[in-house]
Amino acid sequence: MAREFQRGHKAKISDLTPGTDLYVGVQISGPGLTFDISCFGLDANEQLSDDRYFIFFNQPKSPEESIQLLGAQAGDTESFRVTLDRIPANIHKLSFTATIDGAGQMSQVGPGYIRIVAGGEEVVRYAFTGSEFTTERAVMLGDFYLKDVWRFAAVGQGFDGGLDALLKNFGGEVAEEAPAAPQQAAAPSFAPPPQATAPAPSFGAPAAPQAPAPTPQQQVHAAPTIAAPMAPMGGTVPPPAPAPAPYGQPGRPPQQPQFGQVPGQPVPAAPYGQQAPAPYGQQPPGMPQGVPQGVPQAGAGLQAALQPYKETATGQRWTPQNQQLMRVDLTMGGTPVLARQGSMVMYQGKVDFSYKGAGFAGRIVGNATGQEMQLMRCTGRGQVFLAEDGSHLHAIELQGDGICVSAESVLAFDESLQHEVRRIEGHGIPGGALFTMQFQGTGTIIVKTHGVPVVLPVTPTTFADCNAIVAWSSASQVIISSQVRLRRNAYPGHSGETVNLQFRGAPGNFIVVQPYEV
């Protein structure tokens, strides 16, 4: 029986099916709407670094055929064949997307879905409706992503702009459309080949529903129009098919840019850890010499100047907008978010903010240990932007494991995470004295630091300043190490490094240290 996913749900592929040769079907439709359904093969930085892995109507398969576009079948608007064990090592994510070709909005679509079929049986389905979207013209439906093993995530994230904007979001460029070749002389008419037979049983695509035999008066469409154009009525042969167009060239009239978009301008606001766009008024890297500073390559004007700072949408629940600003999409996952009071700087949609009390016992424990957190509860359908004092923000996803963080270093976290005060056998961590906060379960916690931190593995000789340590794995053993000697008190001055924390633990444990002392 197929598992029904909601937006934001994730699972290992191996938990859904032991198979690796999978059928992916997408069903999406709307009155008067035409859709382009594509698959982006992205690298570890979620960028389209190899255009041969942009699978769409002009490029129906990857070089080694690990990703293939199959066309409409079995009730699906579009379908793909994905062979996971043949995907090359440089591809870390497959993002399945749908964009509107022409006018229209995603709010106009009817009920649709993306599903995975293995061995002819449907194993998972994520269903959506147009009521989940507004003015978007593209939607990221679902992802296969590599995190130790291949996993599937139901995304359902709307995206402003069409296929061109989606390409720019993934680091691609939109090629100019080649001029049409002149018509050749008339010749015997061309007929497309008959419909391809069903895939082999080992692949296991779903069986197509039986259709009634056509009457002689009916016109039979023998192949998808995106695969081969039908011959004109007059019998004129179209020009020879050119080589596959460069990625990003849809083979149809280009769409007009949406408000705030500049043709050819790359989408900046890179996720945390990637190269960020140049500050406003400075010359971006790679700009040709002689171009005045502060003038974007796409031209001057207000829209071009603000383009590098547009909102970043990755289809994930938590999305860094830059190193100091984090966005959480409350419509994904269905779990409320607990955030530090006053950390909201902006929100979109219908969002409710309420006080989250710790209860009488919680207040007593928080006051006694220094680990009290003043929290607000964020619920509803929309996006909330969080920041505090320009601190660097880091999203840490927990999947059943745990992490210890001082309450002072926590900005926000999913309400699904369990948290409690944990005692340290000794003295001296920032804002916590003898205690810290331990978070565990499944969800994301946002940790803030002063500056860019460093993550170190725990070894028998790992020490950290108690005023610089930010977090550590909950399985680590913490021991107080004092550098104070009694005889030093008789002499003026000392090194200033009086109390350190020593960490011990099995391989895989870690600590996070910031370049700042509280």
C-alpha cells in the first residue's frame, strides 16, 4: 500500500522499497494551462554544474541514462525512469519541478501529485492542490537527495517566475533561442512512429488504463507532441531536427521576465557556506573590466540593483537567506516553531505568534540554572524571517540524535524536538554555569554564533575555552580542566586561561567553537 506524504515529509528510499530502478510519475493540470515538467540533477552545492543533467523535453535523458524522460503514460502528465545505482557520484540531488508555459498561476491547478512506483506498485504519493499556492508560476514538487543514502522529500514549494527563473535559481543560464530554419520544399508527409511499448517487467512502470478502440472517425494521437511534431496538413516536411538545444532553451518563445527579474542576471543570495554576492555598490566577481562599480551586468535601475538581495527559495523548510538571516516555511512539515522572543524581523502569509511559557517548574529550573529561554510559538501558513543582533545562524538537522547547546546560543527550533536542562559536572560554560540545554529527536535547531565557528572532532586531548564553546554532541563526556595553581595567586598576573572544558567520546563526536568569548 502506498504511503501518503504531506509537504515536508522525508524518508529513506530503502524504507519505501528495496528497489533502485524507479518510476516517478507527475500529474498536474489546470484549465487552459500548459506545463513543462523537468528534473534537475544538482551537485553537492545544489547547483546545476553539469547541464547534461537537466532533463526536459529537449534533453530526455542523462549521458549514462540513469535519468530518462518517458512522457505521458498511466494517467500521469509526465513520467521519469530513475536508476539510483547508476547516478554518478557528482549528482547529489534530483529535483522534480513543474512550470507553467505561458500565462497562468499555480493557484489555478487542480488536484495533482508526484508518486514513486517500484516493480509496478506505487510505494509513495505526495498529493497537492492549487489552494496551496498563490501567484507562483513554478513549483518544486519533490526531491531525491543523497544524505549517506538516497532519500525522498515531498517539497511542494511554489516559486515565482517560470522555467527561466527556476534555471537561474539552480545556477543555470538561459540560452538565446536559435532562429528558425527556412522551410524546405514539399516532400512525402512524415508520420511519427507508433506508441512505444511498456517498459520491461524488471523496471515496473504502472500499467496504463485500457482505452476503448478508436472509431474510424477519431483522430489517434500516436505519440506525445513534445517528442515529435506532427506533419502539417499540406504534406510539407518540417526541417531536419537539429541537435538537442542547450539546456535552458525551451524551444518555444521565451517568456517575459516577471516583476523584479532581470534576464541573464544570476540568482545570488547563495546558501550559507557558498559564495555570497558582492555588497551593494561594489563590483561583483567576474564583471568585465571597465564596467563602473555598482552597476549590475544586466543594466542599471532599481530592479537590477535590488536583484542580488531577493528572497532565496530552495524548497526546504529552513532556508538561510544569508549568514545572518534565516527563513522558516511553516507550511512545510506542519510543525510549529519555537523562536526567541523578538527574533522575528519579517513574515509573509497568515502567521500567529503566541507566548510560549515554560510553566512554573520550568521557570524555577531556568532561573536556577541560567538556561531559561524566553520563547514565542509561531504557527500558521507562511514564511517567518528570523535574526538577532547580526549573529551568524546555522541550521542543524537532528534525525534521532542529540546536541548540547547553551540556551544563550539558541535562536529557534522545531517544536517536535525534545529539550531539557542537562547538568555539567564542573563549573563554567557561557550563561549556564553548571548546566546546558540538550536537544534530541527529529527536527531542526538554529544555533547562533559570533562569527564563523569551527567544528572539531573529539579526541582524548580536545580542550575548549568555556567562554568560546557553543555546542557539542550529546554523547560526549565533558570534564572540567583547571589551569589555576595555588602558588600563582601569590604573584601578579597569569595567562588568563583558568578554566577549560575537556571533551572525551567515541569517534564521531564533535564540538563547535566560535571565534569569540562571551
